[in-house]
Amino acid sequence: MLADNGKGVDFADKNKILEQKDETPDGTNRVPDNETLENKIPERELFKRAMIERHSAKMHEKLQNASVGVAGLGGLGSNVAMALARAGIGSLVICDFDHVELTNLNRQNYYIRHIGHKKTSATLEILKQINPYINYRIHDLYLNSSNYGKVFKDCDIIVEAFDNPECKAELVNWVLLNTDKTVVAASGLAGYGFSNKITTKKIRERFYLVGDLVSSVREGQTLMAPRVGVAANHQADCVISLIMNQEERASC
Amino acid sequence: MIINGIKQEVDDKNITDLLKTLNLSEDMVVVEVNGHIVEKALYQTFQLEQSHVVEIVSFIGGG
């Protein structure tokens, strides 16, 4: 049953606007400039009604009130952030120090036009086109225990989405030792196949771990979009389950 | 000592030694003893006992 108020959502006028093509004279697509983009963005109320139609009013409200941090915007973080933006999380804090490179496109949620751009601003550009009414905060910095506290101050849940195992351990230890926040981390997602081995485990209170816990990057086993995407979406799904107070769903 | 749910005969006196025995890097782990997370700075001095229940998560790179 839909929790909409019964009126339904009238997209007719908006669709007309959304159908406008962004083409250059030679027929290639161009990135819409901010002004064009502004004109196309559905109004806040329309957006809200669409989200409620999909998620129900109760769920939308809970998601809207949540604040989630994403630490790292590589294969995991760029995909986690996208899933959480689509879910309509109220506040998203996204952090990375790096730039988009050509070698990232095999698995990370970026496009050719983002090569050379900061991952934070590239992610923000994408997320704003998915949901412009989220409170986004971006931090273009190298995260470590000297700045976690400031960056994730208002976050209830932190998604550990680093590449480096030492950074992963440092963040998880910091969350568990210094805060009352929950951390959803990932470990073991390289290669292809055996995707059903990627699970979400509750390790202890406030610590969930996604992955197969064994697959490392080595010769003949690299990071690829499908398996990294499976893990990223496990993380995002765990976050949503926690926000919905459905802890038993978070690690099943 | 129970390590990750399995009873094991180890005579390591502290966490640093235990991690060496298990061939794990102390920079890539989260260690819990009897339900409490132990911070890295205390791995050397934390005295392990046979009655302890130890949980270790060792992270693998990739993201």
C-alpha cells in the first residue's frame, strides 16, 4: 500500500522539462551548466512526494532524519554514497583526498568527464542530480584519527570505505573506542565470482563488517565493478536497516 | 584461550606477541578481549590470560 496522500504525484509538467535534450551541434551530449540544471530540478515538495510514494511516509521520515558519513569515495564509497542519496538520507558527509583517474572507471561511480577532478566534487555533482535536497557536506582531506572527530561529529553511522587496510583498522578502532556511533566496514572484495560469499556480519555492538573477509588484491585478482558493487550495496543496505531500527535485518 | 570462537593453546603473554604468532599486523586489526576493544597503544602491555575470550578482525585491502 502506498502511503501517499491519495492525490498521486503529477509529473506531467516536470516530464516536459526533463525531456529537453542536452546536445551540442555535433550531436554529442554535454554536461548541463548549473543554470540549465536548476531549471530542470523538480521542486522540493514534488521530490518529497515521489520519495514517499516509493518508500512510505514513515520510512522517508526516518531516512530524512538520519546523518551518515562515508569515509573514502573509491569503489566502495562512491557507490555507497549513490545508494544512500537515492534512499534520501537527510545528511550525507562524504570525504576523500584523491582525484578521479582513468583507472578508477572500472569500478568507481564516476564518468570520463570527472577525470582529474576531486572525488568529493565529482561525487557531489552526481549526487545532486540524484537528490538535490539532501544536506551534503564534503571534506576534501586525508582522513585520520586527528580529524575523524570533527568530520563525523554529526553522523550517527559511519561507512568505512577505504582501500588501505591500515586506514580501515584505524577508523574502526577510533569509532569503537571514542564514540557511540556505529561503523559499517568492508574487507575482502577483490576478484570476480563467489559473490554469494560476500556477507554482512555483526562483529559486535556498533560494528558491522561486509565482505568475504579473505579476497585480497594480488596478481590475477584485481578490484572489479560487480564484486565491489555487491559489497558497497551490502554496506548501504546495512545502513538503511540500522536507520529503520531493524537490526536483525542488518546482518542477515 | 578462545580466539575467534576456537579454543587454542597459545602461551603468548600480550597482544603484540599473539598477533605475531598469528602472523597478523597490529596496524590492520581490531582486537577485542572479553568484550572490550583494546587500543593499539596497549597491545604490548595488555596481559593475556588463558581464560580470555579474544576476537580479532584483520582487514584486507581493497575498496
